[in-house]
Amino acid sequence: MNIDQLTAFFMWCTIINGGLLVFWSPWLLVCPGLVYRVHTLCFAMSRETFNVVVYCFVGAFKILWIVFNLVPWLALEIVTSG
């Protein structure tokens, strides 16, 4: 695998995972009640617990996306452009 393929790989990882983040966040903002009802069909939990779990999940996903997708792609772009 050469550096151009690696750059393309991280670019697509960034786009796909960023798209998931952009898709999921509005659902949680616009209709949190629906998301809660769907999830409580499988997992019994209080609304407060659900809010904490979802907040932690979105925050962790965002941090992991930045650290493992966005930063490597930007670093490869900087290295290959110079």
C-alpha cells in the first residue's frame, strides 16, 4: 500500500464516519422521544440513563472520529502536498 492509497483510505473513512455523525446527531436533536422509544424496545432503561448513554456515545464517537480518521487524513495530506 503506497501513501496515496493510504491517504484515499483515510479520506473515505473520514467522509463515511463523518456522514454517520452528521446523520445521527439531527435525529437526536429533532426527535429524541422516537429514538428513546425505539431503543427501549430492546433495552429497558430510564430516560435519564438513556440521555447520559447517548450523550457519552456521541461524544466518544466524535473524539474517536477526529483522532482516528480526520487527524491521520489531514497529516497525510500535509505530508503528500509538500
